[in-house]
Amino acid sequence: MTIFTRPSSPLDSAKASFRTHLNYIRCIEKLLSVNNFLASKIGTPVRKNVEIVRFQKLCKVTVKSIKKDIELAKEDPEFAVIVAPWFPVKCYYALYYLESVLVNVIDGCTYGFGKGGHSGIRKKIYGLVSSGIISFSQSDLNVVHNLTQVRNMPTIHAGQNTRSDYWQKNECVQSLAKKLMEYKLHDAKIGKKWNLRTKKHQTEQKQFITTEQLMLIDFFYWYRIKANYRDLDYIDFENGITPDEVLEYLETYYKAFNAYRIGLVKQISILL
């Protein structure tokens, strides 16, 4: 059921931000719900069986916690407000455990189990998708974008992304890519301590945009960064976002997460 309707007057910033992000979450859920996810092995990979078992157990425990959050939030939407800040973090880690296992059974990659870490897994998946080893039947999910391409995507009209049906539009996919790039650039700015008033750091940012990539499936990674380190400022409980709206956000987020999780679990099972 749709909580909000098409606005007849300008929204305040809290409502506009929430509705924009809810559209993005609906968009990624729509893409994942109709997607067929496939993966294949490269040669005879060296499996890290102990790590595989450990990560599968970690995923199982995390998913159990996520399902309990949804169950309790449905019983009492006020609980949705309590669990919302950490929900993207839990969902991301459950997927990270599975992605780490998948790339290991594909070609022996151990990034997720150690030094490569989160950014290593993201880059590894870009490479596997680019080479066709991992494929998404939904074409938008199967694109590895250069940040320059994302920056050059058309700009939408102001307020368009707050409309209740925007998530169904093709433009929403591009808006989502732009939002992920925004998070990626912001994270780089903080991590690299860029002062963009200097030519040196402006040049470094331009080089970053030229060389870096992203995929829509990075959604879970960047929303985890947003929740974990930047705060969920698009869920402003003190400025008119109701518990029922937060519950809708959680349920939609869960559907998107679970669609990708099921695809990962299935391919791991096939390849093991």
C-alpha cells in the first residue's frame, strides 16, 4: 500500500528527502525482484572452506536478526523507528558475507575474508560482471558505470524524484546512480581529506571521477555507509516522518535485500 500521494504543494525538506530515498529503495527492489542472477566458476578455485563456513554462519545469524526486526516492526510500527538506523547495516553485512563466499567459490578470491575487505569485494564484482562471469538478467543491474558516465546523465526537474510514482520511471534508475555517486564522492572527499577550493584537490577529484566505477548493486554498500557513518538524515523522526512510513521503508528495503540474498545463496549452492 502506498503511504503517500502525489504532492499538490512543495514538501518540507524532511518529507522530500524521505520520499526521494523511498523511491530509490522501491526502484532497486523493482529491479531485483525481476532479476535472474547467474555466476560461473573460473578454473578450479582454491576454496577457503573454514572461512566459507564461518561467513555462512555469520550470514545466517544476521538474517535471523533482520527477520525478527521486520516481524516486530509489523506488530508495532513504533519498533520500526527503533530498528531503522541499523537496518541497512545488518542487510549489507549479510550480503557482504555471501558476496565474499561467492567470489571465493568462483575463482578463489579471498578479498572478503581478509585484506581486500569491502572495497575489494566491490571492485572484484565489477570485474566479474564486466567479464560475464557474474551476470544479472536485468540490464540496469548488469552495467558497470564509470563515474564520468553517471555525472553526464540528464538532470531531472526539481521535485520530480519526490513523486509517488517516480520509482517506476526510467529516470529513477539514473537518479539512483547519481545518488550512489554522490555518496562515493563524499566518502572519497572525507577519506582523502580533499579541500575542493584548491586546484590540487580539484584535480585529484577529477582523476577519481575518471577512473572510478559503480554499479547499482552497490546500493547496499553505500546505504550502509550512510547509516553507519553519516547518519540516516533522510529519516527525520522529529520532523513529520511517521512510524507507518518508516515501516514501509523497512519492508521495501527488506524485499530488495532478500531478492539479492536469495540469488546469492542459490548461486553459491550451485557452485559449491
